[in-house]
Amino acid sequence: MMYFVLQNVMAFRVDWQHLASPAYKLLLIASAQALASLPNEQYQYFYKIIAVQNFSVDIIVEVIRKILLEEDISVKSCRIVTNDEYANEVAAHTRQILGIDGEYIHIIKKFRNKITMKETLRNSCVRIPRYIRFDNNQYKKQADIYIDNIKKELGYPLFVKPVDAAGSEFAQKIDNDCAFRDWCEKNQDSDRFEIDEFISGTFYNTDALIENKEIIFTRSCKHIYPNYEFMLGKPIGSVVLREGSHEDNLLSAFLRQVLADMGEIPANSAINLDCYITEAGEPVFIEIAARAQGGMASQLYERHVGIHIEEAHFLLQMGL
């Protein structure tokens, strides 16, 4: 068996010694950025390491096809695995093109694009923020009218973020017309942002492991401050909630409801849900991903419950 590990942007948080085995081959396909974050002592656990300059679907398909031919391996004897938010869609497209088992793009896109995931939940009982995709062309045509319409629709404060990023990259709270106009001016050539109503409350991550489409583990972390407040000078940190506590039970039930309303979900994967609990005690969906939580979450869970979420995510994708 051969496992193609794709890594584009994010750094690994696993020790590949725990995942390597003489029973199969691990082959890493990575960008220069991803390789730069891989410690030298980890190289030994990969059968091959291939660096690519262009991490596109076409390139990855070409690389894998070539290796399968050279190694005389069928698509039934390999898998494509990743925990990189910026490689998930490439992995899904590549699986689908080559006919490799695993999650295809119609599933992964619901756990990648923030507009798509909210559209999926729009008619469910899950509360989601009111949202609008930023229309940069409309802003260019009628800036004053556009700003006024957004203000009427969502009200201040607003929360803006890319539809396809991770880790609160380029996320920003906007409090008034002046700040919104300034943001629009800076981003008027981009169509990759969404504008949400601002949700206040306590920010949480809820993590799950799914095996054969069954939830086998859930646990939640409470954030000291939301990630975007790091740019305001506040520290980032989280605390694993006590199992069986009111918050932990509420968030576990909320995650199960979200997954039930998402339709088809990944069969074997970690899931990471971002949400707020308002002062009224209501959970509000923010976003969801088919990967392990970032930061130090895997190490936190390993210390508290003995499960390394990212390593478990890889093993689930590998069918082990």
C-alpha cells in the first residue's frame, strides 16, 4: 500500500515515526514552504519526498500518475491524505480524477468554502450568522450605495474574512462606515471575501473523529480570546473543557446537529467546528473543516485524553 501525503502551506504537527510502518510506503508531495517546516529527522520516514513548485491539481495528478506507473501500483492500492487546509481541495480533485478511494470534491467543498458551508446549513435549525459575499465589482460601480446596503442588511459591527483561508487569516472586525470603506478600498480587486454579522460571545473549537461515517470521539476547547484579537494585542490560547461538563455536552450536541444537517460528510476524518456560545447560551455556527484543529490543539488533546488529533486524522484517512 502507498499513501501520498500532500502538504502545501501548513506545517505538520505529527511525528511521522508514529505513522510509518514497514507494511506500507509513505510518499510526501510538498511545496517548498511545507518542506521548509519539516525537521530533517522526519525525512527518514518517507519512502520518497517530491517537491513541487506549483501545487495545482494538474501537477499533483501528473506526479501521482507517474509514480503509480513507475512503481506498478494500482489506484486501489493507494490513498491520498492531508491535514493541510490549503491542500484539501487539491487532494479531493486528484482522488476524483484518478479514481482513488477517499473524499471527493462535492464533500470537501462544503468543509472548505465558508459560503458553501453556510449555504448548506441555511435552511437547517442551526443558527448561522447573516452573511453576504463581498461584491467587489458592485462596490467599484456604486461605492456609497453598496456600503449603505450592507449596513442596512447586516448592521455594525461587521466581520470580514476570506471564504477560503484558515486560522483567521485576514479576518477583521469593522465598526463603522469609515472603517468599512477603508477595507473595501484595500480589497476592491478581490472577490474572495465574505461579510458577516458580528457574533459576540465565547469562542470555542469542537473537534471530532469520524470512522466509517460514525462519530467516535468529540471534545471541545474554550478560547481565551478569538483568534482575530491577536492583532489587537491579545494572547491566543485555549483550554480543553472537562468531559461531561455543560459546555462540553452542549457543544458535542451542536456538532452532531451540524454534521447531520450538512448532508454527506467525510467517511474517515477529523472534523473541526468553530462556534460561539452567546450570552443567552445559544451556539452559533462560524465554520467547519475536514481536518484536525491547528495550533497546539493536538498536543493539548494528547496530554488530556491521550489522543493526538492530527495523527488520528491521518490514520483514519489511511484506513488504519
